[in-house]
Amino acid sequence: MTLASTVLNAADPNGYAFPWALVDVETSGLIPRRDRVLSIAVVTLGPDGQQTGEFTTLLNPGCDPGPVHVHGLTTELLSGAPTFDQVAERIGQMLQDRIMVAHNAQFDYDFLAHEFARARSHLPVSRRLCTLALNRRVDPPAADLRLGTLAAHYGVTQTKAHDALDDALVLAGILRASLREAARLDLPLPLVSCPPRQDPRFAPKPPKTACAFRNPGRLAPGGALRQGMKIAITGDTDTARAELVAQAVAAGLNVMGSVSRFTSVLVTNDPAATSAKARRALDEGVPLLDEQTFLKLLGDVRPGTSPDAEAPVAASVGSPAPQPAATAPDVPAPRHEGSAARGRLAGRRVLVLGGLHQDAADARARVVALGGAAAVNLSASVTDAVLLPGGERDRRIERITSLQLPVHQAEWLTASAATSPPAHTREVAPSPRVLPRGGVVDLPSTGSPTAGWNVSATWAQQTGCEIDVVAFTVDSDEQVSRDEDFVFYGAPESPDGAVRLLSDGPTEQTIVVDLGSMPPAARKVVVVAAVDGGTAFGDIGPVHITLAAGADTTRLAQATLDAATSERTLILAELYRRGPLWRFRAVGQGYDRDLAAVARSYGVDIAE
């Protein structure tokens, strides 16, 4: 039986029939701008799911192969292999006019993008599909979403893990099975449009070093510069700007691209202060220095203190940071140990349909209070649906009925009687802790993931707007220590690789945080979602967030966040230090202002 006979339907608006190119790479590390591809396999499928070709080869990376204990590829084994530029044309031909598919597709795509850029060649991929993102949407009852686990769940034979060709062939079987499940649930595919990466400027860039000192505050009149001071420069300078920055950094100063209330001094030769940075400095009371005075002070920069040193107790410098006005009150963040295990909805995942925004938010909060989990989209893990007024008109109700899922009226959530088990039986996957808004969970102090902690945000499919997830890495002053600590679509990775943005589809984005690579001054990573245009989160509906120790591992915690009606930005979650530990908090705090205003409160000027 072919894929076409079990899935494809010409009248199906979601569309599942495409020419596919399934890709797997083995690499010398996890950072695409730094590490190299050691082996690659490409398997092509036609729209009917039948294999049409395959190619695999080892590659000589010209560098240390990295974790040999994982991939088994030694320097001796790779020494006689071709280099990537020698096979780039063949790989490009197999990718041309096909949707690229991979397990954690952005990882493979970014590695290919860098390799094609180094080869001064064109990566012919315009769209990709991540089987991890697809299975997060399907949500099968598997222990986790690793390739081997999904292979066992779907009955796909795996012969040799971490072998590029075997992994690609296994991926083909997982894709076929996942598409069948997506069709059964009437789920649109999470296809991602890929920007062109043929520009050589996409080649790796040397990482920037974070300042190693705490910000001591403003420059006092007639005083000396101290290591860790935040310095901004504006306007024309007699010394080349790059040289001026290099001297400041070498002296231990923290050169920023924008001005905030935490800026120590602004260097400018414009006495009229006409630039945007100068005007902002005057508004915030930041002292101004001309270039020649600044250069003299660079000759005697006083020692600074490390970020780990105890912060002095003193009045804050400058005026308080302007905070965007929130329309929803702050909720205290007590430590939370998970969902109510004895709640009558324990083990259930409930999809609420219809109702006014606040009524639907209250219903989802009631589900969590009863020990269940609130769903955002229909998936294989949904056990029940609750109909509020208008829910019968939801397009998903027909599919819910065909799947024979129990459908309840709103009174079901307030009934005091015991609830019977779900009418259908299904394999049960491990359940993550369900956090309420403001709930906190400690991260394990040992065995931190090498792939980073993944904070994923998911929402219902939108047609009239786009949602962007961003992250701010802030210090003890709740400010970014450098401009590059703002991670967003245009700059999806911090220079040290500690924070990365993954775009997993039109309804999901992920912030990956490598705690082991965090700069010493970092105290918190704030994950924020923003909606474009005049749309508000009241129009978007709930946002579901999950925390997992890696892209394909069992989720540690989850929360469903409902903003009020008018918010345009939403603080989703925080990873923050508490003594020797790191913690995760589900925040759910919404703001009426746009992302630029929220960014300014963290010391980032998006306009500049």
C-alpha cells in the first residue's frame, strides 16, 4: 500500500503530496557556524511516497571530527573522503525543487547552509519540513520524539543509529507514518519557508566575547573609567570606529550599540547632541564625553569586579526603567511541583472549543486546576473536548466526532462527581508537569543536556498575522550586557551559541538555551512572543509552552498561557539563576505595547 493510497486526497486542502528530499548529517559538533559536516545522506521520495534515489558519502572536514564515540567517524576514516565542495553540486541536484525533510530540520538546514556558503555555492532549498515539529503537532503516545523511539512506535526498522544513510531511510518510514497520522487528524503540515543562503556572508563569523566585568554604573564627573562600564558611541569620530571599539574592549569596557538608562557614558563629538543616541542619553541623564577625552581616560581604566561578586547595595543609577503597561496583573511565582496528581482530570488533555476569550481562558485554567492539561490544537494526545457557546461551529468538531473523542458541555468542568475514564483506549505517554501561570520548576542540577534546554511555544494556525518569538539574556540589572544578547529572527543565535532561535513551523518556535555556555554576567533568559500589526493575543488565543532537555526528549514541564484581549507582546517564560540552581518559570505576562517598547526596557533599541 503506497502513501498515496492511504493519505493523499486531491480535495484535501492541507496537502500531503510533495516531492521530498530526506536529509541526515553527522557533524563534528552542534554549532553550524563553527563545526563541520562529516557525512551526509540524501534520500528522495516522489509525491506518492515511493523512493526515487539516494546518495551518501563521508566528508573530509579538515578539522577534528569531534565526538567520535557518538558517530564513530575518526580522522583516519575521513582523511580519504571528498571535501564538501566536491559533492555540493550532486547534493544540490537532489535537493532542487523538493521539500527538504530532516529530524530537527533547522539543525541540518543550517549546517548545509554554512557548507554551501563555504563552497561559494547555492543551497536550493525553499521549504523544509521538520519531522520533530510534525510529530509534536501529531503528539503520538511515545516516550519521547527521538528518531529511534519514533521508529519503534511506527514500526520502522532501524539498523544502525547515527549512520547517515540508515537514519535517512528510517526517516523516510517515519515521514510516511507521520503523514498518515496528520491526515487522520486533519492537521496542516508545518512547512517552513527558507531564506536563500547562497550569500558568502552567511559563512561562520568569529564569536564576540562577553564583557567579563560587572557594570559599575555611570561615569562620575571628572572620574575615571572602570572595567565593565557600558559605553556607546555615536556620530563621526577622528579615530576609525572599529579601532575605537577595539581599544575600549581591550580595556575591559562593554561597548553597546544602543543607549539605555544603564549606559555609563556616551562618546560623541557632536556638542548639539542631535543623534538619536545622544537624545536618548540626554533623556536618561547619561554623561557625554568627546572622543579625545575618552581616549585619555582609556589610558587609566580602573579594575572592575566579576559578575559573580556580590552586588553593592546602593541606589540605582538614573531613573527607573520605563516598563510597558500591563493589562493583566502580575501573578506571584510560587515554586510548583507539577499538576495535581489526584485531580479528577489527571492524565487527560482537554481541547476547549468556542466561547468568548475570557470564558475559554477560564475553562482552560479549570482544566489545569483539576489536574489535566489544556490543549491548543487537536492532536493524538487529546482525550476530551469541551464545547462552549459557538464551539459547535469550530472546523475541528467534525474530525473530533469522527475520532470518537468524548465531547462535553461546560458544566463537565464544574461537576463534583467523579469523572469516568476516557471512552477510547490509547497508549499513554509520560506526562510533563503541568504548570499554572507563574508556576516554577527547578532544572536538574546534574546531567544538563549538551543540546540545551528547549523552550517551545505553540499556538493555533493563523492566517492574518505572524508571531515572533525572541529572547533576551539579561544581567542582574535586568538589562542585556551586549546587543547580541537579543536573539530574534534576524539574529537567531548569540555569539557564544548560548541562546538560539529555531523556527519549527508556522505554529511553533523554540528558544534553545545552553546553560554551560552562558556568560558569567547572565542571570536570566527571558522568552517573549510578539504579534505583528494590529492583531492582539486575544485574537490568537492560548499559547502552549513546553520545557525539554533537548529537541526530541521527554518534556519536563508544560503550561498553557492565555493573555487578555489587547496584549501585543507576551512574556512566555524565564530561565533564571537562583543560587547554584537554574529555574524555569511559566510567566504569561502580557503588554499592550509592541516589541520595540518591551525591548527598550531590557536595554535594546530595535530602531537602531
